[in-house]
Amino acid sequence: MLDANHPKGKIIPDVFHMYLTEGGFEGLKLLRGDLFAIFQFNDAPKNMNIADMQDKHRVYPGDGILPLPQILKDLKASGFQDVYR
């Protein structure tokens, strides 16, 4: 987003891919909520090797092992307000 050099550039975090890259979720606390276009939520399955996971293995939020409650708290603390209902 930053390299695009566009004044309205946004990012689309995806917690499943964040998990697959093993980068963690702590960096979300460093971002302002207005930088997110949307926020993609899926969960990662239990009892599966991370190296074997692919997009087809996504599970519904809450059915897997990701720390979604903490991620939601961090998202709220960032000021993100564009949640579609």
C-alpha cells in the first residue's frame, strides 16, 4: 500500500494468510484503523500442520485455532469502524 504512492491506498489484512506466513498478529497494533479497506476473517483448522494448509482449508471464525478475540480487540483499538453488518 505504501509503495503504491496513492493517497487513498488501503490494506486488506487476512488473518488466515498472516497465520500461514508465521508472522504473527502483533503488528496490527501498530496500524491505524483508517488504513484498512476491509478485514478478512477466517480461522485455521485444528490439528493440521501449517505447512500443509491452503486456502481450501479455511474454517469459519471460531471453529479453529486463531486468536480471533484478541485480534478483534486490537482491531477495535486501532479505530477501525468500517464493519459491514
